[in-house]
Amino acid sequence: MKDRISKLNIAGIIYLIVRRAINSLKRRVSRTMGFHKRYVLLAVIFSFVRYTSASATHYSIPEELKEGSVVANLATDLSLDVKTLNQRKMRLDIIANKKYLDVNKETGELYVVEKIDREHICTTKSSTSCYLRLEVILENPVRIFNMEVEILDMNDNAPQFRRETIHLDISESTPTGERFSLSNAVDPDVGSNSVKTYHLSESEQFTIEVQTGRDGSKFADLILKQTLDREQQAVHNLILTAVDGGTPARSGTASVIVRVLDTNDNAPAFEKDNLSVKILENSPTGSLVVDLNATDLDEGSNSDISYSYSLYTSEKTQETFNLNPATGEITVKGMLNYEDLRIYDMEVIAADKGATSLTGQCTIKILVEDMNDNHPEISIKSFQSPVTENIELDRVIAVVSIGDKDSGDNGIVDLHIPDNMPFKLRESSDNYYELVVSEPLDREKVPEYDITFTVTDRGSPPLSDNETMTLELLDVNDNVPQFPQSFYTIRVMENNAPGALLSSLTAFDPDLHENQYLVYFIIEKEIANTSMSMLFSINPENGNLYALKTFDYEIEKEFLFHIEARDSGSPPLSSNVTVHIIIVDQNDNAPVIVSPWRAHGSVVEEKIPRSTDKGSLVAKVIALDTDSVHNSRITYQFLQVTDATLFSLDQYNGEIRTMRMFSYRDPRHQRLVVVAKDNGEPALSATVTIKLTTMETAVKAYSDMTEEPLEYDIFSDINLYLVIGLGSVSFLLLITILVTIVIKCQKPKPSKAAPPSRNSVISERNSTIADSTLVSNDAYWYSLFLAETRKGKLVVRQPLPKGSRYIVSSIPRGTGLTDTSDSAASTLQYPK
């Protein structure tokens, strides 16, 4: 590192040392006072010159050494004692630079305090050498040593261009070999570490040539080696690289953007030289036909294009179509009519605006297409209306022709009728169709049809037209009259007035006119040799049913017959309905007392012993009512009674019993008036007067119902007579039952039309004793009293008012009259 050099020019060195010493001492002496200042300064200068070394020590170090790196051992090189360095206050002074170096007073070594950048210290490149000048100052005695530290250059800087991007504009008409100057790169390093050469990225059009300046710097020229074409490549992007001579070599780059300037060397060109365009007729004015797009590869005014018609374009075409000279749009200017002219030919020229204008041509053929502007037409050639509803299937009703003046799909038409109609279309010939019946017709459901014939073409959008025809249906008598009900039940109150309206039986016929005019009849039927037309009458026009006679519930209870409704069609149709007439009972019959038996208007006399016990049956009143069950329910009550505490009357069965035993104070004769009242509204009644006479005897009248034993001899005369009487009555009863059974077996069955009558009145109790029927030749009232057990029955026969029939009834002893049995009536004919 250390290099001794020869002595320099003594005079020059002394001059430099003295100058620097004077500058240093001026600062010291400036603070000294007194008039001896100048002399002291001169003494110091002479003293400084005396102790300054006349030679300089030279060192060389590379730049960018690390902090703390040792440059040299000054104690050894200057022959100084290391131990006295601190005492002599050894210090280092760097002239005109910051303190990059310092000396270690313990070892005498010169070391790096801060990294040294040669390019920072020596900013000029006029000299390749760069020095740091040092002074080592010692005291006791004062000594000054001059030193030079040469900073050797390191290749620590890469070449750098002043501009990162270099722009060049070169016309595409520039000839090959033309040179273009490029800005050079700068490298702070010196010598071989500075810029050595340049390189250009690969390019077919360009290359470079490296030149050397007077100061030895390197620069490059860009040379065009191939003709440029802006239309192929308008911009060339190149990379210029500067490389220095260091080891390793460093480099820097700059972008070279070459923009190729245009020249008018391209004519306008259309996408197609020949165009065929279709447009619909009747297109409105201003409608776009075609947008011509000619392109010019040039730029600027060389690529601005204007459009115009050539001389080969007819005036008719130019009047019909407008050409925009700036945009090349061709629009409709006149009226287009397919029928007038279908093809238009034109030639359009596109010219640029270069200094020498270039042009391009395009031939255009405009085809006018037919527009679906004509509606299809429909014509009804034949239409048959009205028709009968029973028209046969596949019968032709109408003939229709269709057509359209347009052509192609616009002229193809289709005919339709609404769905869900009993008709269909059948093509008979070209554009002719027949409307035929496809399903049976029914006027009663649909009396008429509005048939809409719709014709539609196949254009886009399709056009259509329609025609509506009304088909009326004539009625046919194909519906029978219909009653709302199949069975009518009519209730008629007995004793009705002859000619009274019973009901209105109206049928409905959905046909029209005479086919719906109905006539009503009663279907003849005889009941008991009596015709229905003698009992009832029906209005033939409106079906009102009338009664021709007054009905008696006790004689006729119901009628069953049929009514027929017949229309006036040809042939007529009819239907019938069953009518059930039920005669409703009125309370028109008063109760009749049948027991105890008495002559008309007479008083019934009864005798009872005074010894009769409490609760003994004294008498039993039985009344009958020929009305219906509800009206024939009988209740009994006392109307008059001699002693109300002595007798009681059961209101339901009519039994009169003693409430206590007779006393000696009771009168011998008791008068009881019993009234029998029915359940009708208003109620009807009948009365019977019973005169009771008490007798002093041991015989108990009607005592069969008591369960207490007799207190006297069973073989007494009275008891004997009683047993004989009861045996006789029982014998007669048995004979009567046998005769009744024989008569019933020989009797013919009654007619179905015979009115039912009540057979028996049964109590609410379920009696186990059968009813008995009694027959007698007596024309007057006849009754038989039979005393059975407590649950026994009393059987009587009641003649009807005329005496021609009898109603035989059986009544439970313990209850009143309640219901009527459901069995058939038992009517006995009285022998004449």
C-alpha cells in the first residue's frame, strides 16, 4: 500500500506548506492582543517552516473500503515512537475534505473512518487520478508530515443515459443508410471502468454504429438498414444498451421509440368490392340500407375518406337513395315499390384526402323485397242457414274461398274456425274449403252458432282477416215433456168444495213452438167402478188439477192414478207422472157412546149393593169416534155427579169406580153424567147419564175385577145365577168368534181402490188377548160387555150412520184410545 516517492520541487512544496500554515496561524493569532502581533506571526511562521518536513508520504487505497480498514502504520513509516504519540498530541488534518481517515494514537495506524466514494470526492473527469491530502501534526517538538492518499477507482457505477426514453420520428419514405444520432450514456467511473461500447436490440430495420468523441467518450448512431412501412408497423420499440469496461462489466439501457411517419401510399379499400343488399318495400324515408365502410391504412388526412356516386349510377337510383359523403351510409330517400322496380344498381367511390388523392370503388346491388302489405281475402260462396238440429253428419253447410295478393310465404294463407265447435273444414280444391257437420247438433243446448272464418297468411308478421256467419238451428220434436218430479203426493182435506184446485202439475218441454205446446190428460182408471175422470179434472193447457166431488175421509182415504203430458209435435211425445191423493181427516164425527147400552136419549139405570168395597168397578163408559187417530182420541170426565167424593172416573178408559164404601148417610140414588170428548179442533163430545141405585144385598155388581175373597157362601142363589149367566155369555162369545172367522174366510178380497177404514183402536199397553169381532143382525145399537181379568179387553161393534157397515173395535180395559193399527181395514157388509 505504501509507496515512497522522490522529493518534489522544494520551492513548490515550501510554498504550499507556508501558505497552509499562514492560514492556520491567522486564526490563532487573531485572538492575540498588542502591537507585537505581526512579529509573533512572523516568528511562528519561521518556527513552522523550521519543523515542517520537506517530503510527502504517498499511499494508494481503493474506494469503498469498509469502515475501520487500516491504510498504513504511520508510526512505522514516519519513524515515530508509538509510546509518545499521545504525549505529543498526534492528530490528523485532511485538507479541503471531510474526515474520511483518522490515526490510532495507541498503535499509530491510519484507518478508514467513513467509506470513501471516489466519484464524490473527485467530481471532474479531467484527470484520472484522485487524491486525499493529509497532514500529521505532532507537538513537543512540533512536527508536520505531508501525506497523499490516492483513491483508486472501482467499477461501482453502471453507465446511465441522460433520458430513459429516446423518441425518434422517421418517415416511411426515408431511404436506407440514413443515420440518426442517439444520446450517449454517462459513467462516473474513469479509465477502463467508463463506457466502452453500445448494443442495440434485435431489429430488421435498424442497427447502430459506435463513435468515439474527442474526449474519448463513446456514443452511437442509429442507422436505417431496411425501408420502413407504417401500415405494417407504425412504431418500433428498440433497446439501446451501454456497457463499460470494468470487471465485471456494468451496463445501462434506454428505450428507443421510433414512430414511423405516414405517407399517402395506400388507397381506400372496401370490405367487399361487390355488395348485394335486400330492403323491404314501403320502407320509410331515412331507413338505413347499408353502411359502407371503406378503410385507408394511412393516417391523418391520408386516411380521411369521402364517398360519392360514380357516373355509372343512374339518376333514378340517386333520387331513390341518399349517400352520406362523410359516413358512407346509404338511406332511403324516395318511395320503394316492389311492383315498380325490384333491383337498383349503383357504384360508390371512396377517395382519401391526401396530397395525391387515391380512390377505391364498390358496386352495390339493392334488391327490393316484397312486404306483407296485403291482407288475405275471404269470400263466402255459399252458406246454408237455418238447418234442422237433426242434420246428418258430414253435411256441407258452407263453401268458402280464400286468397292473398302477396307472393311467397306472404301469399300462402290458412283458414281456421274456432275450436270446440261441431264443425270442421274440408279442402275441396285450390283455396276452396267446405264447412261440414262433424258432431250431432242439439238446438236445446246451443240454438245458434256464430261461426268465424279466420284466414291468416304466413308472412312476418302475419296478416289476417275474418268473416262471421250465424247458423240458426230449427227445432225438431226430439224431447219428451218432463215433470219436475216423478211422483206427486197431494194432501186434500176432506169435505172439500167441488171444483177446488188441488195442485198445478206443470211439465216442461225444451223444444220450440208446437213441439213445446203441452196437453195434459188423466189416464183413465176405475176404482170401485168409479172412473178417475169423475173424481178429478185437469186443465189440459196448464196442468191444474181439480177435485170434482167432496171427499169423506171415513169412506175414501187415498187415490192413486197417472197424469200424462203430451206435446203437439209430429209425432207427438209424451210422459206421465204418478199422483197420490191423500184425504186428510177433519174432526167431523162426534164420539158415540156404545157402552153402557141405552135407547136413544134414555137414562142408563144400574144397581149396585151398598156393601160395595172401595175401588170397585161400578160402570164403564165406552165411546167410539170414526175420525182419524188424532181426532178419535177420547177422554172422559164427569159433567154432573151427586157426590164427588164417592165416585172416580178414569179420563182415558172411562171406568167408574168407588172412592170409598157407602155409608148410611149416602142417598140411595146417585146420578152420574159422563161426557166423552174427542181430540179434534174444535172438540166434539157425547154424554151419557147413569142412574145408580144402591141395594141392600151381598151381591157385588161387576165385582169380577176385585181380588178380595167373597165373605158369603159360594153356593148361594145369587152366586149360582151369576155363574149360569157368565157361562151363557161365554158360550155366546165363542159361537160369535167362530161365525166371524167363517165369514172372513168366505169374504172376497176388497178392491184396491176401496178406501181403507180403521180396524181397531189399541191402547199403549201390549195386550196378549186377541181382538174379537162380533156380528149381529140387529140394526140398532148392540153392545156386549165382557168382564175379564184386569188386563182384559172390552169388544164392541158400532154401526155406521147408514147402517150398511160396521166398525169392530177392541179397547183395552185399563187405557184410553190412542193409536190406529196399520193392518188393512175390516169392513163387514150388513145383509140386506
